[in-house]
Amino acid sequence: MSDAEIFVIVPLYNEAAVVRETVMPLLKAGYTVVVVDDGSSDGSSKALEGLRLVLLRHAVNLGQGAALETGMTYARRRGAKAVVHFDADGQHDGAQIAEFLGPIRRGETDVVLGSRFLRREDAARTPWLRRVVLHGGIVVSGLFTGMWLTDTHNGFRVLSEKALAEIRLRENGFSHATEILGEIRRRKLRYVEMPAAIRYGAYAKAKGQPFWNSFNILIDLVMEKLFR
Amino acid sequence: MIPIQPILVVLLLSSVGLYFAKFRSKVWDRAIVVSLFAAATLFIMQPELANRLAAVAGVGRGADLFFYITIPGLGFVLLLVLSRIRKLEQQWTQVVRELALVRAEISAGERR
């Protein structure tokens, strides 16, 4: 599996200030970078001009789950051997991708899920309110999917070719994180959690997801159960 | 016949006419709408029938029986509408996704 066969999917929505800085190390590492601009209105796509990456643009804002599925559809059609989900806001460390790919390359697992609660130092960096919300998310995801993980809403994960072929995201919003877990269980895919350091800089703290978004996620999950 | 009866029947008939004129729907949906219209007209014209049914159900008045039936009925309609919205959202997403992928293909072709 060459680095070019690994597609890093970056869902992008109004991150013009940081997205270029986020993708540069990924390009330098030799991965195929697929940025999915989910209807940004701040000129995020313009910030990527001149870079050798794949830019897919949603005509309207659909949500992070939809953006990831668009990137995954592209990767499937282009014969990707693995895909990496990577947030555009610069919270993740691109250098960790190689580490996450290890178990996939060795054929030990189908999905690697990032967790900010496996190492004490990573957990300590997480602001307390976010910690509370994320732990609520862990309980909700556990109840909905039967999978009890340490961090269910971490945007950093790697899917093998097999997982990429089997997992199709139908949830457009942030509830895709729980949907992925449900799919892993339903399709009996092997998974492992690995520590993922999250950088909570001033930018990330200022942007973050509003607290009430958790309520939206819960509603989406109930709807998904009712109408799947 | 009391004055409210023809008024209600005309209003009902107008609603059904509007439904058939404005919405494309399946045969089953149309059959349900026509059956509901027929039942509603019957109960408007024969209010005693509703009272007798209410007595059988142990509810008291016919108006109370309709009130109790309306609550789960509206819940059911709400779920149907939500389900429809979700389906439309999925179709819409598919269109936006394919457009993004086709646009990328075209611009990649232009660069070559």
C-alpha cells in the first residue's frame, strides 16, 4: 500500500483561516488529500489554491457526515486502499496518521478509531465542558450501538479498504460518528482505539461545536432508528 | 339539517379537492383520503352515530371519541411527514454529492 493509495478526507466548512496549514503536512507526507468543501461561505476553497489536492465542492451545506461520505465515494471510485478522516480545523496531528495506519497495513484490524481519553495527558488537555459533553456522547453512542468506547466523537479515524467498501454513511450531520460505530458492529468489522492527541488552540476553542449541537445529534439518532 | 353541516362538508370537500389537485400521491394514499372524507361526512351528517360509537367505546360523547382518536392520528401524520422529509433529504444529498464528483471530474479533465 503506497502513501498515494491512502486518501485523507478532510471535510471543510468555513475554516479559511487554518485549512491550508492543516493540509500542507498531509501533502508533504505524500498522501492523496481529498478536501470536501461543504458549502463554505468564507472562501475556504480559495485558501487551497495552488495545492495539488482533490477539491470536491458541495453546492450547499449538508453536514460533516455528508462531506465524509462524498470523500469516501470518491476514494472508492479511485481504488483507495485506506481512508483517513481528518478534521480541517487543525486539531489533529498529521504525523499520527502513519501510526494509525500500522494495524491496518499489518492486517490486524479494519478500523482504527482515535481517542483523546486513552492517555491521561490528552484527556487533561480537553476543556472540562467538552469532556462532560463527550462523555454524554459516549453513553448515548453506547446505548444506540452497543459499542462502549472511550471517545465516540473523535474525527480522526482510519478505515481499511474492506471497511471503506462496507460502510456507507447516511447521516449528514454529526451523528455520523455514532452511525459509523453502528456500521462497524453490524458488519462485524474489527476495530481498535488508539490515542489521538487533540490540539485545543485558541482557534479551536473559539470555534468548537456549540453545546446544543448534542441535542441535534440525539434527535438525528432517534430519527435514524425510526426511519432507517 | 343544521347550518354547520353543509359548511363543514363544503370545507372538507375543498380540502380533498386541493389534495388531489396539488399533490401527486399513490393509489393507497388517495384511497385513505377518500375513506376519511366519506367517514367524516357521515359523522357530520349523522352526529348520533358518533355518540353511539363513543358509548360502545365507553368514552361518553362522540366529540370526546374524535378528540382521543385525533391525538395518535396527528402523531402518525407527523411521523409520515418526517419520514418523507428524510427521504427527500437523502435524495437531495445524493444529487449534491454527484454534482460535486462530476465537477471534480470535469476540472481534472480540463487540467490534463
